[in-house]
Amino acid sequence: MQKVYTKIETIVGNVVTVKAEGVRNGDLALVGDSYATVIKLDKDTVSLQVFAGAQGVSTTDTVKFLGRPMMVSFSDHLLGRIFTGTGVPRDNGPALNENMIAIGGPSVNPAKRIVPKNMIRTGIPMIDVFNTLVESQKLPIFSVSGEPYNQLLSRIAMQAEVDVIVLGGMGLKYDDYLVFKDTLEKGGAMSHTVMFIHTASDPIVECTLVPDMSLAVAEQFALAGKKVLVLLTDMTNYADAQKEMAITMEQVPSNRGYPGDLYSCLAARYEKAVDFEGAGSITILGVTTMPGDDVTHPVPDNTGYITEGQYYLKNGRIEPFGSLSRLKQNVNGSTRSDHRALMDGMIRLYSQYKDSLEKKSMGFLMTEWDEKLLKYGELFESKLMDLSVNIPLEDALDLGWEILAECFEPNETGLKTNLLNERWPKRN
């Protein structure tokens, strides 16, 4: 039975308080004609965040508690559709109300999880070759503002070998939203994509709902046997929304004003990544922008403790140093016999190239070996690191061997003789 109250105690920003009993945290309510969610309980004092804002709400408006949390419809009809952070259609399509499921449920029991063992191919060499994305992995993309992280996510969405893409956008500029929409439609990926989009002009509370909406839908697809990739951008905007709500609720701030439960908020979402035994899987890639390129900022700092590595996006490319996929060894030993050795050898030589580049910039005399390294580094950056490069894993490995052969003699690479005899390019 729905409870209705006719007196609002206070209105502060977009938060209203009312005296009520038998209400649970996270429950949905109607304040007048606007939806709201319970965000704080203090004995019989209930605080609610009004989705559309409290402008126009008066203390005499009714508050009706619906006795359930926020829910989202789940069915195959979601595919190809775009929704707001509250599940309302943004694409002018029909509203979906069948098979409603609650969002924000618990993550899967760790004891029931399968060890990740399958690669997700993306066609991006710096991922596929050097920091392989593994099914059911959770990885952030650390980036400074201005880097093409949304373009990178669009490419991954179009090229990743998965069954379903769930894209959650938080605080997106409207132009970025349109780029995602147009890119996926033109690339033919929209037919297996669901989008939950919160733009910068939408109510702040919707931003906090986007990850839960995205992951609730992803979980249902995975239980139905689908391989699901969840792309979230930008988790720093999500954390900022949590910060703003915490300030409104007068919580004691933690590091740089963020709420003390920031780690738990992030972990509860990232830990949804899972490979179900006998069903599908959820893999999560979440963009985390770093204000001032500061990796010690609370959001990337907490994220690093939760996830299984990270991709560093810098100067328009994924940097090999700092980027890490901790689960890549689970899969890249079974992709091709030369994968791991070539990956290690090329990164080792690229590290030496960086040293030679520094020597050159300081005016030191370049040796013949330095010149080889400089040539190698330029080829490595242009042919493999550039984000415009789009080739399958096997072609990227072959290209790696060609780059080595163009710059070095076989005995200069540090690779094993039997591998060199098997893979070194034959010259006419």
C-alpha cells in the first residue's frame, strides 16, 4: 500500500525532507508530480532527492512513497534504443514498461565467479597486443580533459567482438552524445547497443543512476547468455554528482570534499564485472578523467585500488608505460605462440628508444644503436600506437615483426633464436 504524506518539512536545493515511517533507503517517491528517491534516513526524517529539481515544489505538496526502488524495463526491445538516466526514452521511441527490474542490486558472490580466460578483440593494437582486454575484466581509461576518450570508446563499441554494448554517459556535452549516436548508427553497431545518457543540462541525480541502470540491464543480458561490454563515461562526473548530493545532505566531507564512501560507491559498480558459469559475462571499461593530470586525485586514486589495471590515454594515444592489464597473461599465451615474447621485446626496445630520445634532446652524441632505436620508436608510434590504426591481432603481430626487421638485426632484438627462426620476416 502506498503511503501519502501532505506536509514537507524543508526544501534545500533539490532535496526535500518529510516525516515518514516504514521507508527504505533508495525507495522511489512522487513529490507532487515529480519522481524522487530516498537518499537519507534519520529516524523518522526522510530526505528525498527530486529528479527534476525542487523548483515549483511547495511545503504543501503531497509525497507518495511507492515502496520500491528505481526500476528499468528489460527485454530485447532495449537494443537500438537511447534512454535518460531514469529510463525515459530520449530517442522519441515508445516507453518500455514490461518486465521491470530493480537497479543497484548486489554484485555476484566472488566464490561463484569463473577465472577470466577469454580475450575481447578490439582491433586496436595497443590494447590487443600490449594490454589485452579480457572478458569479465574491469578497467578504467585514465585521461586528462581534451583527450579523445569518447572517440576511443566509440571505436571500441563498433569493433569489440561482443554480443551487446551498454553505453552509460554521465555529464556528457550534447555534442559528445550526438557523436556517440551518429558514430554507432553509421558504423552499424546501434542494433546491438543500449544507451543511457545523462547530459550536463540534466538533473544531477540522474547522473548517479546511469551506472546502475546500465549495469542492471547488462546483468540481465549476461544471464541470458550474452557477452556484454559496458562502457561508462565519465566516472569522475559520477563522483562529482555524488559529491554534490553529499554536500546538500550536509555530510562531513572527506578528501577534497568527496563523500567518505566514494570507494564503496565506485567498487559497488565496478564489481559488477563477472563471467557467469553457464551463461554470459559483463566487462566494464570506464573513463576516469584526471583533473590537472593528477593520478592522486580521489577518483582515479580510489579507482586504481578497485580495478585490474588501467589504460593511460595521453597525447592522443594509449601509452605503453603506465597502462596495464593485470589479466592479460590469462589469455595472450594462447592467442599466438609469439604474442607474449614479441610484446615484451617490443616494449623493452621502446623503453630504450625513450632513453635515446632524451639523450638526443640533451645534445649528446648519437651512436649507431641510438639511431636504430630512434627509427624504431618513430615506426612503433606511427604504425602501432596511433589510435587510427585498426587491424586484427594477427596482423598487428606480423606488423610488429616487420618493424623489428626494418630497424634491427635478429640478434639485436633480445628474442629467442627459435622464435626468430620461426617468425623473422624473409627478405627477397
